[in-house]
Amino acid sequence: MNKLIFLLAFILVGCNAQEQTTMSKAPSIDVSQPKLASSVIPFTGKVIYVELEGGFWAVVTEQGKKLNGGLPNELQLHNQGVSGYYQLNTGMMSFQQWGELVIFSELKAVGKPGIKPNSM
């Protein structure tokens, strides 16, 4: 009987040790930096408010491309003309599922001002 208990304890300890070594071999993923496409793309377009998933601000370019990225508060005006650069953000996902996820840079307002959010 003692041998059976010893054998069962030995098997359980062995299985647990194997499980721990398997878990420690999992690949590490670096989430500290977004994965960006290498090219920086210039654009001109309009800021729009999209009423999906609670609402968010985005850009539609003159070519009709939908760009979903963080816009500064001063540009969050519906139909505000905007120009700048973007890079595709291939290392992230969004629950909004609208347009391409991008990182904007050097954004500036162009043309006449858009509509303030509280007056829409």
C-alpha cells in the first residue's frame, strides 16, 4: 500500500514539473511598442465622427481611405479638413472594426473649420 501511495505521489509531482517547464517555454511577446509599417504616407482628408461602438473620431482621405487613429482634441470637429502623415499600425487590433488602424503625425487643420461636437 505504501508503495502505491509513493508511486501516485511520484507521478503527480512528475506531471506538475512537466507542466511548469512547458509553460515556461512559451514565447514572449513585446507589446510595449506598436508595430508600424515602414512607409510614412502623406494624406489630406476630412475628420468625421463615426457613430459605431460608442462613437469615435476618424479621417476619410480625399481618395476615400478610412483611417482610424487617435486625433488630438483640437481637430475633433466634424468635416474639419486635415492633412499630415500616417503609418499603418499592424501590431494592434480595435473593437471598432472600421478603417485601417494608423498612427498619425504632423497633423494640421486645413480649410474652413468643422462643426463642434456639441452642435451636431
